[in-house]
Amino acid sequence: MGDYAGHKTALVADVDCTAAGKPLCDSNGVKGFPSIKYGDPAALEDYKGGRKYDDLAKFAKENLKPLCSPANLDLCDATQKAEIDKIMAMSDSEIDEAIKTKEAQVADAEAKFKSGTDELQAKYKKLQADKESIVNGVKKGSLGVLKQVKADNKDRPKCKVAAPTACSEKEKAFIEKMTGKTDIIAKQITRLQKMKGGAMKPELKLWLIQRLNILQQLAK
């Protein structure tokens, strides 16, 4: 406001919409505070740019200048002049009716926009709820078990007593050592199952599981 104080063609002003300026604010469609409008005083438009000083100063320099209007016909092009001449030939009642029609079109567009955004919001909420329902259902279902089995499989022994091609030399030696020793096998299974839950080095734990796997196959 200080920068443009006393300017010949531009005015930057503050209006109190809750007091004496309320009629002016109402006639220009001010619905929230702070609102910034610009342009011809008789047809102000909404300012949608940045609100820091530099943003406002740049916008003012580029836009706060005389514009085409009935009072500034020299700034109008041929098309604008023709439109002004057409409107100036209309009666006051015709102009009022035209303004009413145009404002109704704007109000209708705003109502459609609001209705459309409300529908989108409702659809978004439903999609969000559906997604959460599916995700929670999957997580509470078998997904956790599938991942647990997958993790367990990496340590699950692959050695098969009946077809030991996938067995290591150590496992093959253990199969040969324990084959036919039914009474010892049962005791070993019991002992290893008790040890299975205890703390031990990873390599020892793996060998315990491998031995248990072989013993359980031999016990069948």
C-alpha cells in the first residue's frame, strides 16, 4: 500500500469486510479472509498467486495498470471495442438481466465443481476404506504364515534318506551311521527336539535340524 500511495492509475487498498467495507466485499464475492482481489473496480478477479512481498510486488508491477474499459477505449482492441459498443447500446434492464445470467452461470459452475469434488471425496474415502479392509484381511489371513514358511524354508533340510542325492557328505555319513538303530534313533529324536529351542551358534543349529530331519525319516 505504501509503494502505491498517490499512484496516478493504481490503488492498493485494505478493506474491512466486517465493518463499513462489508457491502463492497459482499458485492465482490468475498467469502473468506484474507482475500485478495485485483483488476477493474467494477469487475474484480481473485488473486491466486504467492503472498510474500516479492510475489505481490511482481504481480502488481505487471498487472496494476490501466485496462481496456468504457473509460479507457484507447486501450481496447477491435474485438473489445465491439463488445463494449454492443453492451453500451443495451438498456439498463437488459444489462441487469445479462449480469444476472452470467452470474448464474458462474454460480452453476461453482455448484457443479463443489458437487463433483464432494463425489470424489466420498469415492476416495470408500476406496481408502476398501483398501484398508483388504490389506488388513490379507495380513490377518495367511500372508503372515506364508512369509513364516518362506523364511523357514531357507533353513529346512533338503536331504532325503530314500534318495540322498541332495544330501551333503556329512548327512550321508550320518544316515549310514544311524540306519537300523531304532532304539538309539528314538532317544536321539527326543534329545534333539529338547535342544532345538535352546541358544547355539547358527552352524550348530543347522546341523541339529539336519540330523533331526534324518532321524525322523529313519524312524518311519
